[in-house]
Amino acid sequence: MAQTKTILRALAGETQTIPPIWMMRQAGRYLPEYRATRAQAGDFLSLCYNSDLATEVTLQPIRRFGFDAAILFADILLVPQALGADLWFVTGEGPRLSTITNQGDFDRLHAPDDIHETLAPIYQTVRNLSGALPAETTLIGFAGAPWTVATYMIAGRGTPDQGPAHALRQENTALFEALLDRITQATIHYLSAQIDAGAEVIKIFDSWAGSLKGADFQKYALAPAREITAALKAKYPAIPIIGFPREAGDNYVGFAKATGVDCVALDNSVSPDWAARHVQVDGCVQGNLASRHMVSGGQALVDETRTIVSAFSGGPHIFNLGHGITPDADPDNVQRMIDAVREI
């Protein structure tokens, strides 16, 4: 079945008349069926760790929209929790973690290969999905990139400028780099286990890569992505990897060659025409419709969707948003987007 799956064909470098499509955060709060299932779980973390319910919410957008891929329902902060950080979610405000700001905090973290007991329910979700998805639907596993995960572990929450992580990087480089390495090694273990459970594609989300500039981007965004990719490729050479260094700007150029990823996901801060000339020349790209169109809809949604498909029509392309769909999105607009892609 693998060679007939459109996502895998794109990741292998094939140009397709109609690009395959999936959507970041496609299982989420914009869907009434998701909200009902989350209420059944009780809270977000309970939903992540309940394999049956996590399987259900992953399947919901596949049933409703027929996307070409399903992405495992989980969260990038499950890895720091498995490493020993306290993790909880505040309603309306997002995640909170115990912080890593000194050597004592770091020393209390678990070893990278001690994460699997905590994460066992996630692997079970992958196994469930591997058996439950339609034969034509690709299963994507994922993790957060080390830099992005570190920003949360250092600050204890999301921050607008990742200031606490930048401060630790400058003030205690050895500790910062030790933390990044711990996350990198744990991520390799985590993603390997997802592949063993049935994930067919891996995506690495570096949501805050754009706040790293110059040599810091090369050292703390690109190098860890290269290390994770090399480790996975050594063990699973047939598994494609998508890298997403969000808001990387000019650093998107050459990212695929420098890291070894099979596809570069693009945010909507770069134009499709520019990305086709400078990024898609190295292989598959994914993206990059602005998620606001899922709220506003209308002809602008259709026109921009067609513009993106046209711009990337000369090479391998997976259609997606430039960031995750937001809770205020209209499901009808998702269907309009899919129709606009597939009508072409």
C-alpha cells in the first residue's frame, strides 16, 4: 500500500497534479466531536494518555474530511514530562512546567531512555491508529524539536520571545547545551518507538526556530534536527521525515540538504513563489496557507489555496496550513479548502 499513498509519493519526490493534503492540529477544538471527546476524557493530558480516546480524536477529521494523512494526537511537552518535569495545563492559558534553570534542576531529570514507561500509552495510540486508519491514509508521528521543547522547560510556559531560554543560553551555555542534548537523545528514543509502533512518517516541530538568528540557528535548530534525522535514518532508512523550522525565513534555504529531512514545512511568512524558487528546488515542501483563512473563509480562501497549489505545481508538494488550525475556525472552511485543492 505504501507506494500508492499520496503523502509518501510526495515525500519520495514525486510531483502530483493534485497535491496530498492534511492539516496541522486537524484533530482539535474547532470540531464539535473533538470537544465532546475531550469532555469525556476530563482534561487535555488525560486525553493524550487515554489511547482509545486519543485514537478516536485522531480519526475524527479523517472521517469528516478524508485527509490524506492522520497525525498522532499527542503534545510536544509529553517528552519533558517523561524526563521528569512536572506538567499541567491551565484552562485558557496553556501549559505550565516545572523549570530547568540550574544544575540541580537538570540533575533531577531522567535519562533519555527512561521515558518509555510514561509514554507507553502514546505508543499504544500509534498501534491503534496503524490498524484503524483507511488503507490510503498515511500515519504521521511527531515530536517537538529540542530548541522549542527547551524554551518551555526553561521558562515553565510559552513566552512571546523565548527570552528565558536565550538568557540561559548566554549565561550558562554548558547547562543549556546539556539540556538540549538530553532532549535530543530522548526525542530519538521517542520517535523510534513511534516508528516501531507503526508511524510511517515523522515530523519535527520547531515552533520557535525563528527566534534563533545566525550561528545560533545553525547550532541549536539545524544541528539537532540533523542529529535526530541521522539517527532515525540509520535505523529506519525508509521512513520519511518532515522538518518544520517555523519562521526560519532565509534559513529555510538549504535546510533539507543540511539536515537530511525529506520535506521542509513552511509557515505563511514566506511567499509560495519565493519558496518554490529557493526551497522546493531541494525536494518536497509542505504548506503554507495562513490559518486565518479557516476562520474568515470566502473567496479569499479559495483564491489563496489555488495560488499556493499553482506556485508549487512544478515539484513535490504537500498542501497544509502555515501553522495549526485555530479553535475559532469553521469546519465548513476546511471543506472549502480541500475542495479548492482537489478541484485543481
